[in-house]
Amino acid sequence: MARIKHIAIRTGDVEKTAAFYKEAFGLKQVGLGQNGIYLTDGHLNIAVLKFQPGKNGEPLRLGIDHVGFQVDDVEATVARINGLGGKPLTDRTEVHRTDPSRPQSYYEIKCVGPDEQVIDVSNAGWVGAD
């Protein structure tokens, strides 16, 4: 089975966005790209790339829909997000895992980061993720 190992985020300010994810979630910078910075949590590569409208046929939009982070301490993570200029979009909810064939949510709180990127924050994690 294929495994997701890479997500790319388009931004107008690569340094600011990379710093946000490093400080808010403890991601490590592991490399530089031709137009961005590579970060990791040790399992997944996140490329923070410069938004270049229309270059190489790329669509004229920023970001991805959203990214989710599993964290040890939701409150501390949300506090870091707030301190870095982000904010919560929802109130925190309790996640009670049930039969994965039944509709449910896995995030505990939605936040927003640089360039209005939506970030799910969860202690419980997501079905199918290690």
C-alpha cells in the first residue's frame, strides 16, 4: 500500500510559514528546495513552498485544504499557535473513537495559521495513521 509521506503548502512568505510550523509543532528543518524549505516530524515531509502564480502550470491558489497534527498537549499547542499569530476557529471538542465505519471527527480543535491555513489539532489522532 502507498503511504502519504509528503505534503506541500504554498505561501507568500516561506520563512514566516516555516517558522510557524517549527515553533508551533516542533517540526525540524531538514533541507532547502529551489523555492522553499523542507520540514519533518520524523514521519512526514512537509514542503513550505513559495507561491508563484501560474509558474509551470501550477494553479492560482495558496495552501492545501488543511493539515492535521497529533500532539501530546492540545492546550499547550493552541497557546503556541495563539502566541505565533494564529487562532482557534472552533471550540475544543472531546474525541471518542468509535467504529471507524461510522461517521466521526478526529480533530479536537481547528485553528488557523499563516496565510489562513486551517490546522486540525488532536491528541487522539486519526484512523489509519500510525
